[in-house]
Amino acid sequence: KSIPFGTILNLNINGENNTGLIGYNNGEIKAITVDTEYVKGKNYVGGIAGQNTKSISTIILKNDNTESGVYNITGEENVGGIIGYNYYGNGKTLVFSGNISGVYNVGGINGNQSGGEITGVYTKGEIIATNLNFYRGVGYAGGGTTKAIIVNKDVTVNGETRTSEHASNWDGKDATE
């Protein structure tokens, strides 16, 4: 099997806080493809970074097993496919494919956003949130700009499934894509 430059295979991480390939990013992460088995933590959990304050760009994080009930990224608060909590950092060309499970602030690309700008694509998979603030792009947006293109899957919270046409956003209202 050919492995392109900047490719990480079979990523498996167990942690508590600031859990991801990079727990706390205060620099620049770019041009990485990650095939993940799982990333498990408690707070600030993301496939690439638990927290981001600088720059993450041109990232593909995927798991080909998107069966219902198999979660690649799991945590409690601030859980995202790529970034758990983005604090005035920037993310550009971020692609996530896989399943995510959390309690608060759960998103396909980013769990929580405070400032900065995120541009991403959440392509397929399942997001389960057992409480508040979930969305296929960003779970909770307290500031900043998010441009997310979301394709091909539903969101479930408290056992209720929202279709791919509607999902509850951070203020609890339905948002049509």
C-alpha cells in the first residue's frame, strides 16, 4: 500500500483533557491525512487538536467504518471531528468523515468556536450528543466565522434524529442548510 507524504495510519489515542493528535496547538499544523481508529477523551477532544489557538489547514481525517454505534471521536465537552475547541485560531480546508459522540458542544468539524475562522467539510458519519449544542459543522459558536459544508448524514440528540436538511444549532432553533 502506498502511503502519501504526511499520512498517519491507525491513530489510536486515549486521554483526558486536550486530547487529539496534538493536544494543544499553538503553532501550525498542515497537509496531513489521518486514518483514525479512535480518539477518546473527556474535555477538548478533536481528531487533530483538542484545542487550537493558531492554524490548522489542509487536513483530511477519516475512518471508513461509519457504521451506526461505532464512534471514532468520543468525549464529554467540546468534541469535534477535527478540533475540540477553537480559541481565536484558524482552520482552512478541513475534512472529516467518521462518527462522533459527546455530551455538550459536539460538532462535525469543531466542537466549540470562540473567534477565528473555520472552513470545513463534514462529509459523512453520525453525531450523537446527549445534551446540548450539537451541529454537523460547529457544536457551539460563541464568536468568529464558520463556513462549513455538510453532506450526507443525520444528527441525533437525546434519542431524537434530525434529518440532513435540519439540525439544531447553538441557540436551539432549527437551521436549514
